[in-house]
Amino acid sequence: MSPRLSRREFLALAAILLLAAVLRMGWPGVAEFKQDEARLLQISLDFVEGARLPLRGIDYSIGLPHPPISAYLYALPLLVPFARTPPENAPLAAGLFLGALNTLAVAGTWALGRRYFGARAGLIAALLYAASPWAAFYSRKLWANNLLPPFVVAWAFTGLLVFVEGRKRWLAAH
């Protein structure tokens, strides 16, 4: 990995992240919002408003419950009062939050690729991820699984730090 970004690489990365942000956060009202999304957001709203502490998420299609971590994460944007007043703002706030997290996953993909495979590989990986239609589509839908990409990138990065570079202090984060 080269320690400094060249001006050219910085501009390319900025363009890629702008593309990722537009595809993931542009037109937030277009994303579908049905029963599962509404139930997940209601659990998060109840948590923010102090009605109850989520002990489980929504159910999988086979009837088993998701863990409550997605309800906790979707509660973060709802802590801002104008994100839930009027109530129609809550799905938009949660969708923009999800889009922002998934844009961070694109940045993490670039950083991981750049560190281990070089600047060109990092930019190509980030561009492919940013422009992927399915990645953009799922970055808009309020499902528990769609919160995973930034955490998967962080998991892979910390794993490489520990097991490839021998940086043992990252083991707890991994």
C-alpha cells in the first residue's frame, strides 16, 4: 500500500463514493416499505420512545426470530427528533441511515483492497461495489440483513490485520 493518496486517486475515490451515495441514498422514498420493514421500524421506534427494550427482531420466513441488533441499529437515526416527527419521516431517516452505512462499506472495500492489493485494485473493487445494481437495491431496503455489508467489511479488515499482519490488538474487534 502506498502511504499517500495521489490527487488522481483521491478524485477517483471521491467520484466512486459520490456514485455510491447517490445510488444508495438518492430518492429515498422509492424503496418499498411493506409489513416486515414496518414491523422492524416499529420495534426500533418503541425502543427509542422508551416503550420497550427489544429482545428479538422480526421473524425469519421460517418463523425463527432475528436477533435484536437490527432494531438497535435502526434506532440510531430515530434518536434525532425530526427523524420521527411527523411519523412519515421515520422510514426515510432509517433508509438514509442504511444508505450511508452501505456507502461506508464501499469506502471500506476501497481501503481493504488498497491496503492488500494496491491502489488500482482498491479503486476497481470500490467501483464495482458502488455500481452493483443489487448492492444498491438492497442498500435501500430496511431488512436486518442489509445492515451487514459495513460490518462484514470491518470483520474482513480486522481479520486480515490480525492473521496476516500479526496485529493481535485487533483480535477483540475481529
